[in-house]
Amino acid sequence: MRFWRSLTQLMLVGLVGFCLTLALHACQSAKAPQTPAATGSIAASPAPTIAPTPAPLPPETAAIAASAWPNGLFNPPRGDVRFVVISDLNSYYGATTYDPEVDKGMKLVPFWQPDVVLCSGDMVAGQDPTLSDERLRAMWAAFDQQVAEPLRRAKLPYGFTIGNHDASSALGVTGQFLFQRERNAAVEYWQNPAHDPGVQFIDKYEFPFYFTFEYNDIFFLVWDGSSNHIPKEKLAWVEKTLASEKAQSAKMRILLGHLPLYAVAIGRNESAEVMENADQLQAMLEKYNIHT
């Protein structure tokens, strides 16, 4: 989906990740009560916990953070894991550059020192049948240069889902993908070993459209929400995966998809902009205790 983009938007999206940080902190197991010391004995004092020294910020990150006023950038208390969430980076159709706000937002990522960067799609500016294969490759090359490569260089795992402007799964009247070439380009980019997103995969079922990965005992399932329809056989894989011991034994289960189940804004409530069978999908996610 195409939204008005600004630094404020990117940072608000990032705050969603920080809310996850606080939620995960609350999910930590309670500590077992300590056994009282025997009468006449002296209880040993616990060793003081020394917080690790944060790594110095890159100069461009420090400069942007220093310019935030009057109270600086929001930086919540750290839990047991921290995500930064980004989304809808794309500019005009076929763009091979990104708006300055996107570049600035990416430079700010190190400020929060995330464990994982998550993206809910629209990394490039496709969904245009007139774009040539060469243009599609150029768009993904620009994404790599300005978004993915800096994250790889920082050794930050990148969990993502495909959006409609990346590789729409919309079907034509013949039941074929309307944007098959864009889907081919996405597969070509993401299945190149040089573009490894750095996550710990569990199942690369139909990567990059359907797959699972984990981090710190958190189970992530990615489905193809680049259109409002998920085929029956893919939903069967989703349910089987969510019911698996691996998923159910995790301390948290997170779903990544592009389109929402229900409309979240006026003007974004058309049938093509939300998942079909939303009530059925919600019931399935609740059944398997998906946290987000």
C-alpha cells in the first residue's frame, strides 16, 4: 500500500517495535523464589549486574539523534529482545531511489540497537505491469544498496514479508498471477545467497512468500499478504505450522503479513486492501495464541 511518507511515519512504525519490546519484557518467566538462608548462616550477596557498554553510534546516527528536540528520541527501557519495525519504504512506481526520510530513518536504526529489524512489506515500488525485467532488478539493487546491505554490514537480522508493491499475488481472470514477473524478480533477489537476511530459518517452505524463522525463542511465521487472498493449500500449511510443537513451545508467536485483517483507516477499507475471510483468519490466529 502507498502512504504519505515522512520521518515521523517511519519513527511511529518503529515505536510499534518498541511496544513489542515492552510486551516481551513482560513475558519473561518469573524468577523462582530464593530459599531462605539456614539459621545462623550468612546469605551470600548477589554479584552486581554490570550492564554492557553500548557500542558507539555511527557519526551520522549521532548527529541526527542530537538534533531531536526538545526531549530527544524516544528510547524505552530494554526488555529481553528489541525490534525496530519499518514498512512501506517505496516511492513512485518503478523508483530506484528512496525518499530522504527513508535514508534518514535507516541511519537512525542503530540508535535503538535492535536485535532484529522487521519489515511489513513494500520494500520496492512495483505493481506496474509496464516495468521491464531490467527495471525490476534495478529496483531490488537499489533496495539492497540503501536498506539491506547496511543491515547486513551491521549484522542485524532482517525479518520481512512481501507487500503488494514488491510482488503482488493478485490473480487475473484466468487464475494466474497478474504480476508474475515481479514475483520472479523478488525470488531472484531473495534466493541469491549474497542477500541472506541473516535470520535463523526454521522452514523456507516457499521463501520469500511463506517461511518461518526464530529469534530468542520467539517463533515468526511469514505469509504472503500481498493480496487479500491466501490459497487454501497455503492456509493448510499455516495452520499445520502454527500447531507444531516448535511453534507452540516458543515463548511467543508472531505473524508477519502485509495487508491487515480489517481496515485500519478511512479510505483503506476496500475489499482489496484487507484480507478476505478475516473472521476465519482471526479465529485461527487466536486458536494458536498468536501474539501479534
